[in-house]
Amino acid sequence: MVATPRPVEGRPRFSTGRLLAVLMLLHAALVVHASWRSSPTIDEFAHVPAGVAYWQTGTFGLYHHNPPLAKLVAAVPVLAANPVVDYDDSWARARARGEPPSQVEFGEDFMRANAARYFDLFRRARLPFVFVSLLGMSLVFRCARGFFGIGGGLLAAALWAFEPNLIAHAGLATTDLMATVFFFWAFDALRRVREDPSAGLITLAGVVGGFALLTKFTALVFAPLGVILALLPRRAPGDEAAPPRERRRLLLVPLIALVVLNVGYRFEGTGQALGSFPFLSPALTKPRTGGAVPHREARFYQMLYQQRQNRFEGSWLGALPVPLPREYLLGLDEQAFEANPGLPGGGYALALRGEIRRGGWWWYDLYALLVKLPLAIFFLALLAEVAAALVPSARLSVAREFFWMAPVIVLLAVMSAMTGLDIGVRYDLPVLPFLFVGIARVAHPDVLAWLGHAGRAALGAVVAWMMIGTLLVHPHELSYFNELAGGPGGGARHLLDSNIDWGQDLLELRRVLDRQGVSEPIGLAYFGAVDPALAGLRYHLPPRDPRVIPPGHEVASDGPTLPPGVYAVSVNFLYGLPHRLLGPGGESVASDERALAYFQALHPFAHAGWSIEIFRVGPAEAAQVEEEWKRPLMRTR
């Protein structure tokens, strides 16, 4: 007689559903509170108006830099509030130039037209993403419970509930959190199809895979992983893979995903000939010989389009119809161009450990995770691997180990190779749900028994450490850095951009100035696209370092000295990241690399969140800056 294996579920002392509900409520409360207090980030500034335009115009040419699903979802509650939208201004200017509409100009028009309730509209836009995050938590719980029991499911859900980077991005109307959830859901659905290729699961995997493609271009990384997962043979007990004949049905999954992708774009431009696309990236273009000279009033991108030629134009490949929406392919090409530092105008300004350059570092993503994730996650991951080696009953089949481990390795490898996108740990968020499932092994009943009473107490202490660390930084989770990095106060020495300062603390700056009794106009260098006047701020631009201003490019705010007064400076500018400054008259002023880094010589008396430092400049501080400007400028490598 064969003994029946002991169920992995164990006997929970409390209601699993109630514990999960508590975790969900705590997570939602943290997300909503943080979201409600922060101002629109740089990406949201364009995302939300673009989503409104998609619904109202039925076309996706505006801001095709990424797929439209997140923008469409964000726009739904905004449309319910009947925002004012004018398509006669920025769109007319774009038509006159023979260009597609500019998402920046359209975002500015939307901001001006809805100034009185601008922040409220963005709070509305963010609400759907709270529910997307709760969906992700439930999916991780279900998967981890199926692998390692109820304890594993609850541990994975707790990690999701209190991981600060997930909390931060769950409260923003951007693509990163939604991509994290749909990437995991699509791959998990494909795993389930491998074990049970029923029509319902095949349809689910295809539809969710289409949603992932509609959310972020990075979803393409999971296509080869899905093929490998589908073809893995049965090699270990417990791997309930379907017979090969039935597994052939998995070929329907990418077909369904392709249909969903095209439906999401309303089949706009589907079937267009490959040679007719106005590409920009090196892989798809070549220099145009004997072409038209760019018009002198054309914008930068339009000039590049006129200088580059589709590589497939005039060839037999160029005559082939593309089964993808036009704007999807153009957006993918545009993002590949912008992430390429080798082309004029290509490449972002990237920062790591005080160095700023175009073209990143292969180890950026690993380093970003090392300083941005709670240290508790690393301890738990190490313990999970030790448990896998020493507790045989906690091991999974080859396919299930592949399911959680391969996406972590492959996504990090791909992002490490794409060094032009070294602008934020947010690109690495999709590894987290898979990592949480792998960590859930430490809550397997046999692992808990192996740990003993002292080990289980230590495990609880590690989880509590992570929870407390998140609560201490709340509601500023976007600027979270772990203890190894010196916390959020030391974060700017390691990483910049969306890792710490994405324009989220404009409203917080207003609150801090009110608490400090600052009523006079301030000098403000804000790393964001929102007009500070909408937050009730009266301000002027601080002077830029005269050592970095190109000859003949001085503006009215520049000067030989720093006038006394109160100054608020975004840490991105403080640590030298180039961008543009929005002046009180609507003017845009270039902030070249290290143009405002001279403020590092002063000591702030307050800060707004962890992304804006506030200085009080008196005669002594002004003289100190004047002396600083006389010294040779030390540039980053």
C-alpha cells in the first residue's frame, strides 16, 4: 500500500482569507495615502492626457513611446470628471509642422485647461492602479500557496504588501506596476496551461499575454521564456505536464495575444508594409542619400526622420505586411532610438554613484536592486536557497523551479545589456513577484519544522524589519533606499532620476514651506513638468553656474551672484543631472550637467520628501557660492 503524501497546506491557526484581506487593506491604505499626497510625476504628466486623447480620438499616434493600456486605464476615471480638452492648439501646431502631436505640448495644454482641479484629476487617474496592485498580490498569493502551502502564499503576499517600490508605483498612473502584474499573470497562466491545456486556460493565457504586450515593450522578453517553458519535458515527480500532443495547443496562446494586441490598438495600421514605416533606430534605418534637406523650422525628430531611410524600403522584405499595429512598431523603434547613446539626440543622461554620462553600466540594474530593495528580501532569498538544498521535500519540479527563477535571471540579463535604459529600478520591478514566489519556500511546513522555534522567530523578525522600514519612509516610498545605501537621505549618492526624484514632491514642498513659515517667493529648481504655480508656489529660477553656461546662452535669471533668499532644489539638479527648468512665465531653461550642483556646498535647513532640498541663503552663503564659482569646475567622468 502506497502512503499518501502529507498535504503541503498544513493547518492554519487563523482564517487564511482574513489574513490575506488584512494584508490587502494595509497595502491599499499605504498606496492611496502616498498617492494622494504626491504631485504628478514626469511620465504621468504625459500619460494621463494621452490616455484621454486615445479614448476621444480613437487614434494612438500621440505618445506612442510605450503601449497604450496603462494610459487608457488611467484616463477612465478622468473622463468621468469631464475634463476640458482642446485639440485645436498643440494638435494644430503639429499639423502645421507636418508632425505627429507632441505629448509634452498636449500635456501642457491639458494642464492649463484644467488648472483648478489638475491634482484632483491625477488622483482619480491613479486609483485604478491600486486595484491592479491588489490583483498582483492575489496572483502571487495563489501561485506561492500552490507551490509551498498557505504559509508560503501569505509570506509572498506580505512581501508584496510592504515592498516600498511596489507601493510607490502602485500609486502612480504609469506603466511599471501594471507591467509587473501582467507579466507575472501571463507567465503564470502559461505555466498552468502547460499542466492543463484546457480551452479556458489557453484563452486566459493568450488574453493576459496580449494585455502584457499592450502595457510595456519589455513583455517581449517573456516570449522566448514561454517557448522554453512549454517545451520542458517531464523530469521530476510532481511535474504534471500534459502530453506532447495536447501541449501543441499552446501555439494558440501567441496567436490570441497577437489578436488582443491589435484589438487594443483598434487594428490601427495593422498590415502596413514594412518598408513604409518612418523608422529611426539604427537596426531599422540607414542614412538617406540624396534626400530632402530638412526644413529649418522642423523639430528635432522630424529632421532625423528626413535624414534617415527605412532599411527595407524598396526591397521584397519592405513589401511584406506587418501583423502589428503601426503605432506599436513605431513606438518600439522610437524607444530603441532614444536608448541608443551612439546617435545624435539618442541616449538618456544616466547617473550612478556620482557619475553622469550617456550610455550606462552593465551592472546598473544589479546595483539598483542592491540599494533599492529592502535588505530583508536578500536575507529571505538566501534562506530560501539554503532550504532548497537541505530540505528535499521543499523542492519543486524542473518546470516550476524554471517558472520563478528564469524570469529573474533573464530579465536582469536583458536589462543589464540594455544600458541605455539605466534610468530607474522601475524597469526591474517585474522580477519581484517571481522572486517572492521563490522566497515563499521558507514558509513551507517542512522548512518551518527544519528551522525550529528560534529560526521561525528570526524569520518573523526579518519580515517585521521590512514592514517597519517601509512604514518609516511612508509616504515617500518612491525615494526609498535601504540601510546599506544610507536610507533615502543617502540615496542620491547612489542613484538619481526616477529612483528618488521624479517630480513627486511639489505638493509636499508647499506643505513644508507652510510649516516653516516661508511666505516670500523662493528660488525653485524643480525636476518636473507641472507648473509650480498650480501648487500655490511663487518662485523664480535660481542662477545657473556660470562655468557651465555656453557662451551666449545666458538668460534673465542668471547672474554673477546668488541673491539671498530661500531656495528649493530637486536632488537630481543638486547632484548634476541635466534637464530643463520651468520658469514662472512658462519659459523653459536648459539646466546643463552640474548647472546647479553648487548648492552642494550649502547646508539645507529642510527637505520636501527626499527629493527636494531647501536652503536659506544669507550674505555668508552667497559669498561662499561666489567663491565656489571662481574655482575650476570638477566634472564627472
